[in-house]
Amino acid sequence: MINTDRLIIEPLSYDDAKRFSEYRDKKEVAKYQSWHRYSYNQAKKRINQCLKYPLTNKVGNYQLGIYTKYDHYLIGDLYIEVDGYTTFSLGYTLDSHYWHYGYGSEAVKAILNYMYETYQFKRCLCRVYQDNRRSIHLLEKLGFKRISQSKFFQDALYAKDLNDNIK
């Protein structure tokens, strides 16, 4: 479990399936994701996989919930894909109701620190669609640098070396 001033980041539970699918199924949330719809059954299946394979430093993909500290309400999630011994990729999804309050930055900063301090990862990669200004702003604010872009997928790859100061 990771605690910040306002958030708790921890594994999702079966009780989260309805809420998980609810915010992921919103059109404005799915706009910059790899899905268009996110059903309750998809949520249950993903949570089941997450419970079978909790976060480690081993190659694989993992998901954690982002909860408000004051009422333990699920407001988003973090997707972590361990690519190797020193690098992991990160994705994040936040319910649109919680945009513009700094929760995304707080959660990303916390997971970066956790992955560096707990598992000694050296680098984090994030892919973002080139027209997703909010996400690009979040990454740049936290010190990520654009290292490549794809005209075909219309996305960009951002990287952050974690031994640099995490802002």
C-alpha cells in the first residue's frame, strides 16, 4: 500500500469491479485509452488477473487502484508493465470527475517513488496520444522527456530516469 497526502494506492479488489468499469466506460475517459467500452465483465476479469499476480519487480503487467484517503473511494488506476530489470512502463486512468485536482500527478509521483525505492527501477516509460494535452502536461511537470513519436499511432513516448529528482 502506498499513502500520499490525499490518496491510497493499493491492489484492486473484487468489490471494485462495478466502480472500475463505471469510470473506465465513460466516453471522455476512454478517449485516450486502448478501449472504447469497458464492461463489468472486463473489469471482473482484469481484477481477477491482478489478484492472481500482485505487483512485483518481475516481467509482467499489473494494476493498482487509486483511492481517496478520506473515504477509500476508487477514483482511478495505475497500469504497470515491467519490461526488464531496470525499466517499467506506466499508464494511468482517472475518473473524469476527479480531473483538474492534482490527483493524477500525486498518484504518478507516488508510484515512481515506490518503484524506485522498493524495486530500484531506473527508468519509467509512458506512451501518450499527441493530442492528450492534459497527460502531456502531467508528464512534463514530473520531469518526463519526449524521446520519440509515432505518426502512424499518433502517440509519443516519454521517459523519466528515476535516479533524477522526482519532483
